Amino acid sequence: MLQQVYGHSSGSGAQGGESLREDLREFLSGEAPLHQLDDLTKVNPVTLETVLRCLQARYAADTFYTNAGCTLVALNPFKPVPQLYSPALMREYHAAPQPQKLKPHIFTVGEQTYRNVKSLTEPVNQSVIVSGESGAGKTWTSRCLMKFFAVVAASPTSWESHRITERIEQRILNSNPVMEAFGNACTLRNNNSSRFGKFIQLQLNRAQQMTGAAVQTYLLEKTRVACQASSERNFHIFYQICKGASTDERLQWHLPEGAAFSWLPNPERTLEEDCFEVTREAMLHLGIDTPTQNNIFQVLAGLLHLGNIRFANSEDEAQPCQLMGDAKCSIRTSALLLQLPEDPLLETLRIRTIRAGRQQVFQKPCSRAECDTRRDCVAKLVYARLFDWLVSVINSSICADPDSWTTFIGLLDVYGFESFPNNSLEQLCINYANEKLQQHFVAHYLRAQQEEYAVEGLEWSFVNYQDNQPCLDLIEGSPISICSLINEECRLNRPSSAAQLQTRIESALAGSPCLGHNKLSREPSFIVVHYAGPVQYHTAGLVEKNKDPVPPELTRLLQQSQDPLLKVLFPADPKEKAQEEPSGQSRAPVLTVVSKFKASLEQLLQVLRSTTPHYIRCIKPNSQGQAHTFLQEEVLSQLEACGLVETIHISAAGFPVRIPHRNFVERYELLRRFLAHTFPGPHGPPPAEGRSEWSPCTEAAALQPLLQDILHTLPALTQAAATLGDPSEASAAPVHCGRTKVFMTDFTLELLEHGRAQVLEQCARRIQGSWRRHWSRKQGRRRRAAVLIQAAIRSWLARKHVRRLHAAATVIKRAWRRWRIGMAFLASKELDGVEENHLSQVPLPTGSLLLPQTQTSLLAAVIRLWPLGLVLANAAVGVRGFQRKLVVWACLQLPMGSPSSYTVQMAQGQAGVTSIRALPQGSIKFHCKKSPLPYADICPEPSPYSVTGFNQILLERHSLGHK
């Protein structure tokens, strides 16, 4: 592999180096701006210089996240960017169909992690490993990821579950301020440096809703309580108490204004983390009430006063050391705040108890250094127990029942790689943990991927990468390593010398390529060449810190405290006296700090190996923490340390997607429909049932034709994608079929998924079309049946109605004919005499038919006469004389002619019509019955010879002359 950094290249020949320089010049002078390259795998050629230039261009454009294959590179902006982490942006990434197509962001990693654990086929636990140097922004990144998961994993369906989820989310987020206040401090490289490692397990139920969380911590730097380097500070909580306490609280905790404490350096420096109210509010949400909080702060104030105790050298070794200055006042205040007896406290700090056998006990005054060590031991012991108690309280508050969650997402925020002017056991453990995490990344991604290519039979040009296994062998190897030598020094019953330890390490591990020695150093030390660079460790105090001795008399003293919190932290164990440390050769092996840290680190790595890891590499642009400052030398060293160029090489040239043959066929067998639709013809038989019972050879042979058919669809899918989208995507999709797996890139996977979605859409449309056609035909049959039924019913109702009308009409006609015949008979009977007289007096012409004509006229007169009775009966004044004549004339409607020929004689003795009908003598009764027929009550236009509408009139025969 050929690399060039600022003109220094390594390669096989000058011709290759000249070609690389030309490629570099062409790439860096291209038309496309470098800040638009959101994925470093698009950089060509991939070198430290090109990667560095791209990151610098993106940092100048306020673009702080860049993809590098499977890793997300995060640059620390060293300034607040609120819009970059807003809830609206979280919802945008969560709702995106393909969040990887959006701009690179930590929310992309979070959403991919959440969707992986949400998979219904094989839900696998996920983990996000945030790594980088101290000050690179790991804590902030972890905090934003926790907020993202708390938002996207809280989608309950009921109000009760919504309230529970909100409570869990609030407690998980409130655990951050508490743990940062008690576990973070200001160092030379970072104002909010984590002085402990934590693995946060976000617990999800079957519905992928957050039900709880659990926090596991690693190696708290408790020595910081009593010892701080120059220009560094103690833990944040001490400064929060001194700056945020009220006047009454200051009096209660004996913290007057302007008080100086030796364990509180740089108090004038104000940081954003010095917010006391935020910590107190977060503790309230976690279930720590105000009295318990005051108890905690009172104990911390007692530790500050304990640090002001100073001892003077004793002239007589048989006498204990005397106190210096105001130390007596400090020890009195500390004993008061810790609720310890003052004299036993002072005696325990100055006098050491020695046991010889089981009965003999001796007391020996301590030297000044030993007194300081015992004083610091008390402070470190109390603070470590207090921190562990807070973690247990947080876990009890946010941890869910084991039966209520099925999967989890782990967030690992571990201390970054450190190299200070004076490095001791803490830095050795921290860098050891970073070496293990780097090996996990190399083993999981780089080494395993190349080995899998070789096993699957793929032609692969291997990429060289930096393997840190020799460094790990130096630190933890067997049988001899740095850790084993330090532990052995702790087990030896003799005082340890720093120079002697250095000599043993150099002589026993001289053959290791990662061990060095600084000949110019005045203090005993050794150098370890880590993956991130060489670090010099001083051997002075290394063994004592590894022992971490806690004298039993100090523990018994703290058990005598009347403080409620200290009683919880140091419970009186009645079995302790029976289990006191035995003497002689039966003494049990000492459990050292290195041993405990190594065991917890191995346990963490076992959890990480059982999950699908996601990596975020945090890069620090400068060591001063200044915004808009990009120092190439510092960034370059971090890029070299984390192996980013090797990661980009394999991600660009490799195949990150690997699917077993059987799973590949089961998922993409539908694409054979696409192939059959594009290229008609036989394409192999469909897979037979019961493939799970085949032998591996038989199954592989049967799957090969199916695999070839599916892979033959890729050109058509690529052409379709180029037609719909960018024509530049028309190149062949890289895919290789190994012995047991199919290897492909993300682009190929997207093509296959897009083609599968098209086939499913076509099938869905066909199913929908067939169903709609079936439903339409069914509806048509129903409609035609309904029409036929309605027509039949309407026809039956119409026939029934017509039959009723005919029957009614028949009855009416029959009655009417009967009445008409009766009326005609009565009229003819009344006119018989008149007709005879008239015929006898008036001679008839010869040969004429006078009688029938007369009868016809009279019949017409009779028919039209009935209104006369109505008019006369209803007249208000009697109708007489000429008026009656006119009425009779109008009612009879006699034909126009000679008026003299139609005279009406009113006298009885005169000739003419004596009486046509008798006038009514009383009321006229109308018997009407409403007809069921429509329009039956409407009287039509009467016929000249009809009596329509007349039912019955009761008349009495009477002559007109009687009136």
C-alpha cells in the first residue's frame, strides 16, 4: 500500500510515487469542492493528506460529521450549535425512509442502530462505541445519542404507558448531570473530561419502547479527590457546592465566602459545568430528596476540610506527628461534618495498628508521608463509596424489571487516550482500555473482513493495517507482562522501589517492540508505544496505587460515624472481625486495582462481542479547545492512531454487505419474476419444498441456479435505476458470490431492495386489480339481481293496483248505470202524462218521428235539471217571477230558437211542463266516500248529457205552483 504524507511516501518504486503525486494534485485541484464529500470512501486516492484536507475543508464550512465507511468521524466544534441537535432534526432523521442518504450525523448512527434492534426477523442487541482522545467530544456525543434514543423509542399507545415512558426518559437524561458532576473534571485537554468509564444499557421491550436503563462504571479516578495536577481541577461537584450554595447552606456546611481549600485548586475559574441547581434538580428527579442531598453535600464539605489538615515532621519517631497551622480547626470541622469523634479521627490518621499473629497488636506512630497517605485514603474511600452508591441509586431508579425488556442498545463512553507529563497507574489503565477497544475494532471490522474474504474464495488484495496485538501482549500478556510484574510487586512482602520496578520491567520485557526507555529521564520510568503514540509512565507510586491499601482501622473509624449516609456507605458488619486478614503463608492473594480493572474490562468486551457494534470516532481539531482552529499536526496524529485510512480503504474496496446464500434466495427469489418479465423464457425450476432437510452439498447445488437467476437481474435493475435517476449509476453493480455468502456493496443492496419493492408492488397491483375486478363483477351481479327483483315487485304492485282500480271502476259503473236507469225511469214516468197531452193538442207532421225527438229533448232536460234544485234550495231570498224563469232557463240549457216555443207556464192551469221534478222539501243529503284512486276527487269537465258527480238527491214530487 502506498501512502504519502507531506511529501514522505513509501512504495515500490519512483514511478508509483510520481503517479500518486499526480493523482493527489488532480484530486486536490478538482472542480468539486472538498467540503461536499460527505463520505471519505469517495476520496481518490485515499491518503492521510487527502483525508486531512477533506476534514479541514468540512470543518471550515461548519460541517462536523463525515462518513468513513462503517465509521462516523465527528469533529469537535468547540462551540454551541443548537440547531444541529434540535428535536425537529431528530424527528426528521427518524422519519426518513433512508436516513443514510441524509447528511452524515450521529442521528444517522442512532437511527440505524434503532432500526437494527427493531428488526422482526433477528433482533440483535446493538452497541455504539464512542472513542477518541480526551477532549474530542465523546461525552457530548453520548449525551446526544441518549436524548435521541429517549425521543424515538418513546411512542406509547396509551396514556399510562406514555407517562411511564416520559418518567423513564427524564430519569435517564437526568442521570447525565449527576454522573458528570461527580465523575467529570477539568483537565489539561478538556474542561469536562470523564474520569471514569461508563456503559449505559438502554433497555427496550418487544415493541421497541424504552422501559429502563442500567449504568455500569469502570475505574473511577478517585485519586483526583486528594491530588490534582497543575492547572487541573477537582471533580465538578466540589466547585458547584462552593459556588452555588446559599448563605444558610454555607453556614451549615462551614463553607464561608473566600475560604481556601488545598483540594480545590483554581477556584476562580468558572466553567459551564459549575451549575449547582441543575445537579440538585436532576437528583430530585432520580428520587434523591432534599435532606439526602444536604447530607451528601455535608459529607463532601467534610472531605474538603479534611484536605486542609497538615502534619509536621516529628523529631522523635516514637511520637506522632504534630498538626500544622490551622489544622486543628480543620480536623474539628471535618469531624463535625462527618459526625466522627475528633480524637479517634486524629489518632487513626497519625497512629498505625500492626497485628502480629492473632493476639498481639502494636501501635506505631506514622511518619508525615504516611499520615498524608492515610488522610488521602480516607477521602478516596469515602468518595469512591459515595460514587458507587449514587450509581446504585440511579440504577434502582431507571432499571427495568428483567422480564419487561428483551433487547438493549449500549452506549460506551470510555475515557480517551491520555498522555500527560506525569503519567501513573490511572493513565496506564485508561490507555490499556483504549488499546483493547482498538483491537476490538480491528478484529471486528478489518481483520475479520479480510479473513472472511479469504475463506469465501474471493480474490482480495489485502490492505495493511496497524495491529496493536504486540502492545497488548506487553501490557497484559502471559506469563510475563507489565500488569503481572506490578501485581507481583504487590504480593511480595517487602517495600517496592521505583528503580527496581523499572529494572525488572526492562529486563523481563526487553524483547517487546513496544517497550522503550528514556535515557534522559531523571525519574524511573518506562515507555509504551501505543497505537496512538508513545507514552512515558513513571514507576514511582505505581505499586502503592495498585495495592490501594485501606487500613482496617480507617474502615472501623468510618463505621463509628453517626451520619446517616456514612452509616449506609460503611455498614457495621459483625462478621468482619472473624474474617480479619490472617497472617503468614495462608494470606489470600491481594485483589489489586489492575486485576479488578482487567476483569471488568474483559466483561465489557464480552458484552460488546455479543452485539452489533457501531463506531463513532471523535477527533479533536486542537488541544486548546478553540473554535475555528484546525491544527493539521494534531489531527494527523489522531488519524494515524485510529487507523482511519485503513478503514476507508477496506470500506471503499470491500463488500460490507454479506448475506448467506439461503437467506439471499429466500429474500430475493421474487426478482425472478422481474427477470421473466424482462426476458421471457425458462429460468430454472422453482425451489422445491423442504430445503431445510437437504444436505449442505445438495442445498448448495440447488441454490446455485436460483442465485444465478437473481444475479442476472442486476443489469436490468441498474439500467432502470439509471433511467429513473442519475445516468452515472449505469455502471455494473459490484457483487461476488462466495462459497456460502453473497458479497455486495450498499449500492447493490439498494438496487436489489428497489427491485424487490417493484416486484412486490406489481404483485400487489395484480392482486388489487384481480380483487377489484372480482368485486366489480360481484357488484354487477348484485345490481342486476336487485333490478330484476325491483322490476318484478313493481310489476306485481302495478298489476295489483290496476286490478283494484278496475274493480272499483266496475262497482262505480254498475251503481251509476243502475241509478241512471232509475232516474230515467222516474223521469219518463213523470212526463208520461205531459207528453200525452202535448201530443194530443199539437198535431204532428206527417211521416215525422216527433215522439222520439221529444223524448230525447226531455231526457236531456231531465239530466240538466238537477242544478236547479240546488240553486233554489240554497237561495237566500226566494227566487220568484222572472228571476226564477231565468234560473230555470239557465239550468235547462234549452237549445237556442224561438223563445215562445219553450215557454214555462207557472200556473197550474196553463199548458206546458207542469212539473219536471219535485222541488226538495228539506235538506239535501250527499253521501260521499273518498275514492282510493288518485285524482278521483277532482271533477272532470261534465259532458252535456251526463250527471257526473251527482250521487243521490232525495226529492219529493211537488208541483212548481205550490211555492
